[in-house]
Amino acid sequence: MTGRVSRFERTTNYLVLGVFAVLALTPVLSVLVAALGPDDSATAGPVTTVAGLHVGNFAEAWDVGQFGTYLRTSLLVSVLVVAAALVLSLLSGYAFGVMRFPGQRALFALFLLGIMLPTEAVVVPLYFDLRTLGLTDTLWALVLPQVAQSVAFGTFWMRAYFRSSSRAVVEAARLDGASHWQVLWLVLAPLARPALVTLTVLVFMWTWNEFLIPLVMVTSESLRTAPLGLAFFQGQYTSGFTLLAAGAVIVATPVVLVYLVLQRHFIAGMLEGSVRE
């Protein structure tokens, strides 16, 4: 009886997961199919085809929409945000998870406030603050706000990891004369690789897909990120859906590649975090 129930539960789980997988993949596959279909724009011309698939749509969208420039900007912004967020989150997570100091709870609550506040609530005053500092329409206007947003979550994420890490390892290192810096970088940071990889994927994905901050903070075309360039591509350069779908695939590809490369470590970090919590 137990075997039957177990087999039934397993079948039900796979069925439910399969239904949700189909629901999640259907829009993605629809866009990909549209991107490989015949160009439906008014200015459609001859496009390279392979086995009946109009693969030349991607090259045309790349050239017409100037996605090369936008992808370079997004890549630069994402790398800077991820690097800064990882270092700062590692430091603050260690401080809140391992160390003890006055005002710790209140300061951590302030970090949590950064997670709860949506971008729409702070983007207008943030714009005026950056304009006062002369930073609008610069690379810093894209990087600094997103670093702040990412550090808020990163601190929460790394604090949870460090609080659940082995206290015996930390105490042994301290007894051997290791400083806080040595404990962090030589002992805990190597052990935290799954959590750091998970944080890297999440921050990269959020930064790459960010639309509101680039829309408000920059006006120069050279500083447009890929999602912002895709929005301007619609209607300004093309009136059809095919090239727009091809542009959407181009913009989404880097995120997919990063996830596929780091998939194993990402899933391990998520599972480890769920078990620890």
C-alpha cells in the first residue's frame, strides 16, 4: 500500500510540475517561433533562411536596433553591479551573521527596508538626488542605485548563511589567532561558494532586466541598456512583431546563458539555503 501511495504521489508531482513547465515555456517558445518566422514588417526584405527558419531575422534586428551597443552597456553595468554587490553583501552578511555590535538589529532592519521598498517608490527622489550630484545621464546613475538594491537583499541572504554556518569552525579559527578578515576570506568565503553563486545569478538577472532606473536616469542613446533599447526598438525601428521577437530573444540570451553555466551551483545554493532556513 505504501508503495502504491508513493508511486501515485510521484506521478502526481510529475504531472503537476509538467503542467507548470508547459505554462511557463509556452510564452517563451511562442516568442522564439515568432522570431524564426517570416518578417511581417512593412519593410520586409530578403532574409537568410536555414531549413525553412528565418534565422536572418536576428541579424537584421541586431543591425537595425543597434543591440550591440545596448548589450555592451548592459554587460558593463551588470558586471559592475554584481562585483560590488557580492563584495559588500559578503562583508555586511558577515558583520550581521557572525559579529555582535550595538545597534545591530536596528541597522539590519534598515537593510530589510531596502528589500521591501519598490523601485517605483524611490526613483523620483533618487533622480533629484543624483541630479544634484551631477550623476544623471552617466554610468554611475545606472550602477549605484542597483548596487544599493542588490546589497539589501545580498545582506539578508549572506547573513542567513553565516548565521547557520558552523560556529565551531569560526571559533577554531579565532583560537588559532585568525582575525575577522582572515576568518571571512580564508575560512567562510570558500565554504559560501554555493550561496555566492546563487546571489550572482539573481543579481545579474535583476540588473540585466532592470528597466525603470535606466529609463529615468539616462537620456543618452549610448547609455541605454538592452531592455530599454528593446522598448525603443518597438515602434521606432520596426512595425512588425517578428523583428521585435528576434530582439527579445537577443536581449534574453545572456541571462539564459549565465543560468545554464551556473545552473548546478545555483540549484545547490537554493537547496542549501532552504534546508538551512
